[in-house]
Amino acid sequence: MTGFYVIAGFNRKHVVELLDTYLDNYYDLSQCTVLSNSDGGSGYTKGCVR
């Protein structure tokens, strides 16, 4: 694997902020629709979306 970037941590809110900043700085997702599959487990519920 080449060119990968790792974001990890124990504070979910902080990690989401880091991810958001990274994506904003390197990608233009304004015209994208992101679909994701989930098992419905903890951390993947509607209330966890930023």
C-alpha cells in the first residue's frame, strides 16, 4: 500500500475533526455522494453522523 494516511485516536469527536480537516485539504467532495454499508453497530448509527 502506498500513499495512505492514518487517523486514529480514542476521542471520537477529535478523530472526526481530524478526518474532516484532512478530507477538506486534499479532496473536493462537494459534488460527491458517499454511500456506506454498516452492520448498525455502535459508532455507525444516524446519531453519530457529524
